[in-house]
Amino acid sequence: MNNATLSRGLLIGALVLAGGSAVLADAPPPAGGHPPMPPYMMRPEAPTGDRLKPGGDGKVLFEVHCGYCHLLGGMGTNLLTKQRMMMGETPDKGLLANRTDLTADYVKSVVRMGKNAMPAQTRVDVTDAELDAVAKYLGKAG
Ligand code: HEC
């Protein structure tokens, strides 16, 4: 390597470093001291009252009990997005709430038995009444 090549290399290196620090300097300071939280970390408050009573709001119960894995950014969503895309579907089908092929019975059996990377959810995690509401909400295929 001659001197001209060496100094050109150094110049490029310096430019890359300068460019990199400019990008970092331009990033907005995190609001409230921390970066915005992804949806799977912003679940609604769990409804108060008797968890064994039927008739709860399936969407809210899904977001509370399944959301930390199945909302946007959750590990269940990440795995299922890859699975659905390998089946030729669009990435939005990684979210269970966007699926139209799930039946309530299938949802219930996956929740109680677990499936591959998904751990089984006990009646303490999700009561039967809560699961009924969640399965009705997700089971758009009946
Ligand atoms: C600890 C994380 C976690 C929780 C909590 C969780 N899941 Fe899952 N779920 C997963 C993962 C990961 C998969 C993908 C499993 C695989 O194929 O490896 C999955 C898969 C599923 C599937 C199968 C989808 C398919 O295409 O076959 C259903 C249905 C499901 N979850 C429903 C639920 C419901 C309803 C709840 C809440 C009661 C829930 N899950 C809670 C992680 C979770």
C-alpha cells in the first residue's frame, strides 16, 4: 500500500466516523427520559372484578393476558410473522388479531396445551371465563 492509498483510506475512515456521529447527534432526545415503549409493553390495565365471571371484553382480555407476546413487537408476533410469511401471507397476519382462519376451539387448545415456543397458559394465567371471551374474539373462523 503506498502513501496515497493509505491517506485516502484514512480520509474515508474519518468521513464515516464523522457521518456516524452526525447521525447520533441528530437523534431526538428520548421523551420523558426513556424511548417510546413498543405496543406489547403498553397493555391496558386488567379489568377489575370477578375473573371467573363470563362475558368479559375479549379484546381487552387478549391484550392483557396475551399481549406481552402477541401485540406488535411481542415474541409470539415475531415468530408467527415469520411463519405466516413463509406460507405466502402478508406480515400483518403475524398479529393474531388480524387472522381470519382461527377457530375458538383451536385458540383454546393452543392456550391450554401450548404450541412449540408458546408455553401452556394455566387457569391462573387465564381463567376459563377469560379464555372463552378471548377465543370468541380471535376465533373469526367460528
Ligand atoms: C410467553 C409468550 C406467549 C404468551 C403469553 C401467549 N402466546 Fe400464543 N404464541 C406464542 C408463540 C411464540 C407462538 C408461536 C409458537 C410456535 O409456532 O413456535 C404462539 C402461538 C399461538 C397460537 C397459534 C397460532 C397458529 O398459527 O397456529 C395461538 C392461537 C396463540 N398463540 C394464542 C394465544 C393466546 C390466546 C394467548 C393468551 C391467552 C397466548 N397465545 C399467549 C407466545 C405466547
